[in-house]
Amino acid sequence: MTTITANIPDKLKDKVRKFIEDLGGEVVSESKSSTKKAVLKELEEAFAEAKEIKDGKKQGFTLAQILD
């Protein structure tokens, strides 16, 4: 199969999903467009979590746990 990434209007999401599935395809992920502010907030949260793991305040995961 081939993977296609496309930006579509929110109001067409369900129609496009149905069209893809009717063709025998699969929608593997969907997300709303990220604003710069939203991306920066996610990065801030990720760095805060990494610091908690580094400081021993939160349990991290091994690669084996992530892949399992």
C-alpha cells in the first residue's frame, strides 16, 4: 500500500474517510492542523516530562517496553 498525507477541510473528514475505506484503503491517523503555539506547548510538556524522568520523579520506559 501507499501512504498519502493530505490536508482537507474539517467538514469533509467523514466523506473522505468513507471514500478511502470504500476503495479498500485505511485511514491510519488523523489530526487537526497544529498551530505554532500548540506545538510549543507540546514540546514544553515533553521536556518537563523528560526532566521528571531524569530527576527520578517519574518512571521512564525502556525501548523494549515501548516496542512491546
